[in-house]
Amino acid sequence: GAVLPNLEAALESYPDNRELKSMLPKWEKARQNQLDERAWKSVEEQWARYEKADTIELKLRYLERAKAFAQHYLDSFADAKHQDEAESYIETATKKLSL
């Protein structure tokens, strides 16, 4: 949302305001959580496409994409909420793609 940009703008206008400063980490964390969930949803969508694919070619394509999306997710979020699942997807995809 618009809260974080508005808060940052208010801090530019009132840099010594302690109340505004104290609110910033909370809203930054909320924004990171939102971005994390959005990115994770993309990983899950690719994995679901892999699982539903009905040809080997499609399965391989979506498995490669799911692996790449999962790796990008881990690279993008230092404290990824779905780190264990992403690592599991990558491990599974790597094994299946090497067969």
C-alpha cells in the first residue's frame, strides 16, 4: 500500500519525529512480508503447473521454471518465510531433472 511511501515522505518533512521513526520498521517489515508472499505464490503456481502437466515436455518446462522461481525467491529474501519449502522444491527438481 500507500502507507510506506507516505510515512517516508512524512519523515522527510519531519526527520526528528520519534513516533514516525518508530513506525517505519513495522511498515517496512509488512511490505517485505507482502512481497515475500507474492513471490512465493509465483513459485507455487509453477510447481502446480508442473504437477498438472500431462506431457513430459511440459513437466520438464514447468519443473525447470519452478526450480528457477524457487531459487530467485531464496535469492530475493534473506529471511524467506518459505525457505524450507523452496529448498525442498529445488532439491526435488534437481533430482528429477538429472534423471
